[in-house]
Amino acid sequence: MRNLSYIFIGLLLFSSCGSSSTNKEIKVSSFPVEKELVGKWVSLENSQFPDYIGIVDSFILTKTFQQSDSFLFQLYNKNSHKQYLRFGKAGKGPNEFLNPKPTGQVETKGNKIGLWVNDLYKQKYMFINLTQTINDKKTIIDKEFITPKEAEIGLDAFILKNNDIAGTSMSEKGRLFYYNHKDKTTKWVEYFPKVTYPPVKEEQLHNLYSSTTRISPNQKYIVSALRLFKRIDVFNDKLDHIFSITFKDSPKEPNFFKDEKNPIPNNLVHYYTDLFLSSKYIYALNSAITQTDLSKENDTRYSEVQVFTYTGDPIALYKLDHFIGSFTVDEENGIIWGISMPKEDLSTQIVSFNIK
């Protein structure tokens, strides 16, 4: 049970190019559609404590929390929930992983479907050929990119069509980075919005500005949702800032690192913990959970999924009757899939919500 809180808190500590922010801000006061959704517990066959869930073609893809001598990825039939394949051995060898982080970047070319993962410990981006992996029943990695040292890359980073890399940063130089693969240069998006107090140390900036960052399927937009500011920033594929989405209760000065003796206070609220981008919509998971409740590892019975267009228009607000820390959306069938606290054992921590 302790592992789940480590994952959520770890997202804070490992968060999320010279480009500056624009002043365009969209303030949202309400959503045209608001629904309360009742979750249904789903038992995925032989589930092993997933910390990631995604939809790839007709499969549910999960990744387990790091365990030795185990397969890290599982594919399930989207309808029957039967396990179809396990793959991705932990190890240092070819076609093995040490600490892979899927970022939801899926590519489809012809009949081939592939998934990018960021292996933090190997310091590589690895492209898993899922089609061949399924056919051969073993992990097939088609492409690898060495993590550029200049970028000091965080959890969420993406390989662009020209092999440039963009994503969140763990550097005091900026909140996001853009690495030019051809001339090996890096530009940075500055840390914004500005706060009037500095963190204890400059290198802790990335903790204050912890974010989930995702890229749209057509790679036209990169979206960053700040965990502590309740703010969504939308950029183009060169990381030029387009606009921000904020709310009346979006903190301008998060209660974070103001007191050296208590840098992460119990009343600190964690807002955005995950994002999902489809071809038309931005789905943002707002958990609005305090540090105290997060540490209790209980299902607080509340999270919400906010839906926006890529022009910032609010579309829908789905109020969930469970706390989930990670999610994905099956738009074809109108289902939100989320990872919650285990109900009884580790095989019953997936919750589904019917949007329709």
C-alpha cells in the first residue's frame, strides 16, 4: 500500500525552452456539461500494482511498479479484461528496462503501432514496436535515443517528428526544454507564473512547478498542467506559449517551501496529477487532495476530469466518486479508466467510469 503514495509523491519530486509566457489567460468559471459518475471496479487478470494505464488500439496497457524479475508491461483485452501478453523484462540488457516511464506518446504508421517510453535509469528514450512485440511474444525496441545531458530531462519528454526532444525539466534553467537534435542546442521555457518568494534552493524550482506534460497525437500541441497552481498551459510544437487556463481558486502563491522547517505543509493542495490528450480534447485530472489526505493512502471518494478544446473552451466536468491518481480515456467507448487505491487486493484497483 505504501507504494502508491510513493508514486504520487514521486511525481511531485520528479516533475515537470529561451521562450517566455504570453499573457493570454482563459479564466474558467463553469462547464456547459457537468456529470457525476459512479465508478465500477474492474479486475484485470493477474494485475500487479500498475502505476500507469493507457489505451493502445484494442488493448488496455498497464505498467507495474518496479519489481525485480518481473515483466513491467501488461496488455489486456479492452472488453474481456483478460491478459493478452506480458512483456518488458527488468534488466540492463538489450530490449530490457530499468525504470521505464510511458508518456502516452503512441505512434501509428501503416499497420505498425508503437509506444515511446523514457527509461530514466538507462537515460534513453525507447520506441517499443508493439505490433511486432505482440506477434513475436517478446519485447522489440525499434529505436533508441540517448538522453541529452544538456536538457536535464524530467519525467515527461517527447520525441518529435524531426527527432528533436521536448518536455519537462529538472533544471533551474527552465520549466520546459526543447532540444534541437541537429545542432545539439537547448532552449528553455522560463519558470512561470512568477511567485514573490523563492524556494529554499534554486534547484528546487522544478518541485514548486511540478507538472504533468503531454503531447497531442498530431504533435501540434504540448500541454503542461501544474500540480500546485491549478493551471494548464498550452504550447505549440516549438514550445511557444499560446494560452493558460485558470480558475477563480487557482493559487497564485502555493503554500510550498515557504517554511524551511515544514517545506511541504499538510494543507498543501495537489491539483492536476495527470493529463490525457486526444485528437480533439484535453482531459485534465484534478484530484484537489491535501498533503495530509494523500499521505493517508485512502480513497477520498473524489477526483474530477475536466475537458477542454485546444482553444481553451471548457466542454465538460466529470465528478468521480473515487480518488484516482492516473487515468486514460477510451473515447470510442466513452470510458474513463483510472488507478485508485486498492479495494481489497492489488487486483482490484482499476476503476472505470462511463461517460455516456
